Amino acid sequence: MRALPAKMRLDKQPCALWFVIFILAASCATSEKTVEVPKPTHYVLEEAQVILANHPYPNQHPIYVKIFSGEKLLERRLAYRGFDMDHDGYIDMIEYLDANGSVMKTSYKFEPDQDLKLPSH
């Protein structure tokens, strides 16, 4: 059997034309690039300016976390809030905050033992 020219094949078999159109459309639809959400690669803690208060109120030490994906900053949020109750420059109580800013955990040290104080900077 002899091969027919391409034009005659498509004229005699219209389903072949639809098959070719379907393959081209499917390849165009799947060639689009999907945008992936960047994944965090590292975290950096950043101390903010101390919020000074008069007695009996404590000084506040806000600590932010910066979340990076490579060199791109994804998020910066308040992660810890420290309190200096006796105004000696050391954090006496610290609150651990979640992504919404709610307190997850609180740690404190109010004894006068100088060796176990948490440094604020």
C-alpha cells in the first residue's frame, strides 16, 4: 500500500486532525510553570529597642524573628517578649509567642541569684 500525501490523509481522516489538535492543546496546557511557595531556609533573631517603664512596671525587651528563604525575607514577627522586673538590664521573665502573637509559654527567674539570670543582650 502506497503512502498518501499529508493533505490527503487529513482530508480522508478528520479524526487525525482532531488528534493532532488535542496533543498540541494538551502540551500547551501542561507547559505552564507552577509557582511554588518558597520554603524557609533560616531564621534570624533581632532585638528591638527596649521599651523603658517606671517602677513598678517592667522594662520590655521585644525580640523579633526574621524568616528567610535564601536571601528573600518571608516574614518578620514578634517571637519573644522579655520583661526586666527589677530594671537591672537582665530579662527576668520571657514570653514565647506563636505566629498569631498569643502566649504559648512563659519562663521566669525572680531569685536574686546572679549566676542564673538571662542576659538581655
